[in-house]
Amino acid sequence: MSETRQKGVNRQQIADRVALEFQDGWIVNLGVGIPTMCSNTDIGDRDITYHSENGVIGYGGVAPAGEEDLNLVNAGGQNVTLKPGAAVVHHADSFGIIRGGHIDATVMGAYQVSMRGDFANWKLAGQKGGGIGGAMDLAACAKRVFIILEHVTRKGEPRLVEACDLPVTARGVVTLVATNYGLFEPTGEGFLLREIAPGLTVEEIRASTGGTLTVAPNLGPMRMAG
Amino acid sequence: MGQKSKQVASFQEAVADIPDGSTIAFGGFAMPGTPFNLIRALMEHGAKRLTLVANTTGGAQQPRMPDIGMLVENGQVAKVICAFTAATRPTDVLPFTKYYESGEVEAELVPQGTLAERLRAAGAGIPAFYTPTAVGTELAEGRETRVINGREYLLEYALPLDYAFIRARRADAAGNLRFHRSQRNFNPVMATAASCTIAEVDEAILPAGAIDPDDVHTAGIFVHRLVQVPPAPEGLWPTKRQERAR
């Protein structure tokens, strides 16, 4: 997938913008793909504990080549390291952490997000079955659900839609949506544009967004890390 | 405790009595904790019409190791209960997917946390439970829900197993287990849910009592057979994942 195909900020910058939301002391679960890149963002001395669905609490970066522990992976199957204070629990406890409301924020990719805060990320149109993994548990139970996606499909169709036509992962749960075009909040009646990516105009974004787009009175540029 | 060692000599011996039609769970999340050697022995054994329980059906990562997809390709599987019948990336195609799409093999798609809890419930004598997961989705259509304290929950049933195949780092002769890092994943809950748990173990089986009781992750009462994994290449071990070209 080419970085130049889409307008606005790049994938790392989308991830950075979400990571800037993380507050000191939060427990955060990062999904596979662009969300993983949130752990690269410099957010100063804020202390974040990353939880992985396979029961690893407090993992760090990817292990340097030659120093991998082949029995230690994150949700994406990467051989990661552990930070001091890390712990490992089994799967039922790991999802007890999720369902029990102990995750401050989860970051996931998606195919579609609706203005009511529904989102779809496990099954494509016409597909039999799909890939749920831990997405439905996280979506239903994390305190905040942050969604990262490219603003339009390869065909140029909006991914921010009035109502999802793909099978949803959960309903009414999305807190914030970050795309290459900006930062959005599903309000129920529409998408509130809070920050706009460089090079984009409100009218361009409106034309590429399903449902109703409203603009925050204090609309600002998309915040960058560092 | 004066009991006999649970160690058996080979993977073949450990799976020899598994009848056709059994329900078997495989631990593992990505490479860690996956009982590759027991899966290979089950392929050689040839039991058929199996119902298999695991997080994924395998085949998304390279190099490919023994997985559910291989048992399916081997004609041994009737049904799979799992959290993925397709890969996370739509562009990846799992070997299992075509058997499922053609209807040759049945599948029950279960959210990962619900899968773990259904296994835990089976081992803990809880016949069913309510969870907020999957409420409002296609998975909940036509199923029993209940509003408790103003929130809607979905009824899910325990998932008891005939066999659990698991992998641990260390075991003593009484079957007490320790796992290393993310090797743990589903393995402890699957062990509690099964009538017969077979563990493949990285290290030489220790005498009973060699693991301090305070340091046991899975108690030996849940473990029935132990097999030590021989060194590679005879034994199968986790390898470094190769990134796939995109």
C-alpha cells in the first residue's frame, strides 16, 4: 500500500495523534497494524502500560535481532521485550482484564465507523466467517475505543459513514476516530471534526465523509508528536 | 505424593487412544505455547471427524508449523471452534478458509475472550454465563440476551473438551506445569476444561516436588500425560516469524 496514494498525514502520524491522547498511568491495548505504531510515539514521561490480549502486561519494543525470546509475542505475533514490572497472565485472566473494565483505551483499525459510534472490522461484504480475535471483547469493554483508519477506501468511498453496511464489531462505543484527514468524534448526529490534517480543507473532508460533518468551534490543525 | 510419573515415552503413545469424533483443544497464540509435536502426532494417528478448538486455524505466519489447517487438509476435521476463520489482513488467505467456504468443514466463530471464558467455565463447573461481548452484532442474532443493571448481555455456554493439547516450559512427574512468558496463553484454561490433558514440555521432566508448590502455574490434577520435546530437528520448536511481503 503506497503512502502517497492518500492525502493528508501518513500512518505513523495518525498513530501519533492517537497516542497523544494517552494519559499517565493508562493501561492501553493496541490492535494489529497501524495501532501498533502508537507505541513508537514520543509522549514524554507519561507512563503507559501496554496490554496484549495473550496475557502480556507491560511489554516494550520489538526485540533487537538475535535477542528475541521466541516464547514472547505481542498480539501481532512480534517478538517483543518486557518492561520492568511486566507480568504474564493466562487468556481467561487477560480477557477478564478487558471485560472487567481495566483497559483505559484500546486502539483498533476498522473498515467503517458510523456517526453513532458503531464500527466494523471483522468481516467484509459477502465473506463467510471472518476474523474476530479479541476485537469484540475490547470494543464492548474498554473505557475508550480509538479507531484508526484511512479516510476513504481505495475506490475513494467514505469509511466514516452514516450507518455501517458491514457487520459491526460493537455499537455506540467509538470515542475518537483518527484518519489521514483529521481527528473526528462520532456524536450520534454526525462526525465532529476537531482537528484537520495539513493540506486538507473542510469542504474536501465533507465531500469524503458519509453522514453529517460538523466542525468544532475551536477547530485546529492535527496535532503532531514531538 | 508417591504417585507414578505421568511421563509417556513418545508423542505417538500420548495420542494413541484418541477416538474418532473427539473434541480436542490446542493451546498457543502465534508460535508460543503451541503443541506442534502433538499436532504432528495426531496427523500420523489419523483420528477423524474431530472437533477442534483453538484461537486460530493457522497458516497466516511463515514458516508454517503443524496447525489445524493441516489436520483439515488431512481430512480429519468435521468442525472448528475458533476466533478467526479468516486472517486479520483481508489480503492473507488462510489454508482453512476454502474448506470452510465450500462447506466441507463447519466452523463456529467465537470472540477470543468468550472462547477463553467458555473454556474456563467448563473447567470451573459453570454451565453458562452472560457477557457484554458481541451484543448488537451478527453473532448475537436469535440468541438469548438479558438486561442486567441496565446493560444487555449475551448468554454463552461452557465448552467442555475431551482432550487438551498444550505446551509448557517445565513439568514435574506429578504433572505440575510452569510456562515461559506468553507460552501460557490458553493453555491453563484448556487444561482445566479437558477430560484428558496432554502436555508437551520443553525441558526434561523433573521429579515430583522439584517445582515449588507456590510456583506452579497449572496444577498437576489437570494434567494427565507429559512428553518431553526432543531437540530440533527431531522435535518441533517455535521459530522466528518471517515477515511476509505485502
